[in-house]
Amino acid sequence: MQLYGQYFGMVEAGYEVKSLRIHSMDDNKNYPIPHPDESPETVAEFERILDEMHSFDISGYIQTNEAKCRRCIYEPMCANGGCYDDKT
Ligand code: SF4
């Protein structure tokens, strides 16, 4: 969904985006992502997630997925402090 956010941001800024893809660092490969013009169901899912984000209350949220925090690039500055104890 982040890629769709970047897509719509670029389109709003006047750029023409002909294709979308993501790069996986796990296997060093690129993967094509359906273009919004060709995937109305993905656009609908993107809009549903936006609605969820707009109504989300962060004040009561506690991350419990330790694996996610261990791989998170924001962990060093996370206000939550990550969700595991043996950080180095
Ligand atoms: S380190 Fe913080 S921002 Fe990253 S996944 Fe965990 S709770 Fe979320």
C-alpha cells in the first residue's frame, strides 16, 4: 500500500507513472505491482486502508509482533521502544 501512496503522490505532483514495482532485499529481485489503472480492486483496498488509518487511535496501541520490531528501521527512535527486551 505504501507504493500506491507514493504513486498517487507522484501523480498529484504531475508525474506520469507508467509502472510500479518493489525490490525485495531478501532475494535481491524486483516484483511488478499492478498499476492502479489496471487494478480497481487494489485501489479499493488502498482506499479502505486509508479509511482505517484515518480512524485509527494510536494512543491505545501496543505493538506485540516482536519479529516486526526486530526488522523495523524505526526501532531506534520508536516511542514504543520496540516490543522486545534484549535489544543491543
Ligand atoms: S519498532 Fe516501533 S515502529 Fe517499529 S514495528 Fe516496533 S512498534 Fe512499530
